[in-house]
Amino acid sequence: MIVRTINIVKESIGVNAAFEYSDIKPYIKRAERNFLKKLIGIPQYDLFNATAQPSSGKVFEALELAQDAVSNLAYYLGLPTLSVQVSSSGFFVPENENTKPISDKQFKELQRSFKSAGHEALDELLDFMETNKDDFSEWISDASYTEFKDLLVYNTTTFQNEFNINYSRQTFLALAPNIKIVEDQFIKGPVQDALFTSLKADQAEQLRKDVKALLIKSIVAFTIHKTMDNGLFIVDANGMHMRFDVLPYEKTVTNINLKINDFIINTKKNKLNEGEEYLKKAMAIIADTANAAVFSEYTLPVSKVDKVGLKTTKSIVGML
């Protein structure tokens, strides 16, 4: 495990001096398994977990962020059990004249605080690794990173430039399946596979750059349209972020799954219109015969031909 001592935990969370590492150890294992390994892959995790851990450099900085994330998420997972005492007589909450249990609201706020802090550290970790890819070859070559590299909108920054997702790679990863659906549903047909695949590479010709930028805008707009009423995300005036936790007393002020909400309806409609307009602009450039040499992978659709039939006149049989 990358969080091996209570002193590492204390770097992230202030705990009582009497708190034992053994109390939190089971939840550290779960946090690493449920959150960290899935995002960075086993090879990169193994590097962090190596016996000879780095003491400086980019890998060490990333390790500290990973430890911060795991510590907070371990407390999030363990809080329900850590707040009670277990004995052969059953489960009970300790209480005396000097101490008493926190309220249910305080408990849920504390649990969410740990979860939010953990996810913030994970996002910072992923952003740091993305910025310093050369130092994290294990991650870059792992499926946890390469799974969505074949998308036109394949990273957090590209999506963020068109719509605010608060620079969250976790949000982007959650959106990626919908981005793939959008490509298949809206983009590949009119643009055609050969050209669309070619545009995913870096472009030197300005017209191709312009078309690629328009398609990116279209894909992002269509993606927001498709995810507006998805309960996994919260979309508001501040952009989009993942729904980690919404407490019961907050549900009346969120717009999750409220399909009659004006904001959701209007945003879905606007993003659909935006996606269509950006796609039309891209196709106008691609289909312009003056640009045929620039978009050589594209084949102009065959013009529709009127149905052929027979027309009988008084003395002549003609073709229609």
C-alpha cells in the first residue's frame, strides 16, 4: 500500500494522537482498489508502491498527491464503522459526560468532505501526470490512459476549452463514452470515416485546422446536450461537475433529473442547436469543391437523380 503509516495519513488529515494505523488500514486497501488503481492503472500504482520509493522529482510529487487522495477516501469509506465500537455484545456509539456523537447532518457533511477532498486530490494527481507525461510512461501506456485516445476530443483540456468541467479529468473520463456515441451518431456520417480519422492527427493546413476546431465545438455541444439530464452530473451556471454526493436536505436545490427544469430544457435545446450549427459550418468548408484538394479523403455524395419512368405522348414514348 502507498499509505503505510499513520504519519502519512496525518499529512492529509488531523487525527487524534491515540489513533492507530490498524484502524484505518482496511479502508486504505479499499480506497486504493476502488479509486486509485482504476484511474492510474496497475503498472503506475506498482511504481508508487515500490519498496525504494522516490524522495524527489515528479514521481515523488505525484506519490504525495496519491497518498493524500487515498487517505481522505479511506476515511470516507471507513467513517460509518470508525464512528462506532464493535464488541461481542454488538455495535454501539461511545458517549459520556464529556463527549457525544455528532449529529446525522454533521456526520454526512464530514463524510462528504472526505470524499470531496479525495476526489480533488485525484484530479490534481491526474492533471499533474498529464502535464508531465514523460515521467509517467507506465500510466501513458496503460489502458486507463489510452482507452479514449482515438476520440477527436480525447483529453480534459480540449473539452474544458469549449465547456467548463472545472478541469476535472474524472468528469472527462465519465463523459468519454458519451463523446464516443456523439461521434458515431452525429459526426462520422456526414464527415465520413476516412476524413474524420485523418483529422484526429495534428494538422498543418489551416483549413483543416479550422474544420477540426469546428468539429470539436460540435462534439462538445452535442455531448452536453446528451448528458444534461444524466444523474451522474450536475450542470449549472458554473459548468459541469460529477455528482459525488448530494445530501438529502440539498435535493430541493439541485437540478438533477428534473426534466421539467427550465435550465435543463433550455440548455439541452441550445447545445443541440450549437452542435448542429458548428457541424454545418464544418461541412460547408469540407464540401466546397474549391477545397477538394485540401480534403482529399472526402467524397462528395452522388447527386440525387429523379426517378426514371415512361411518359406517353400522342405519338412519342419518352424517358423521364
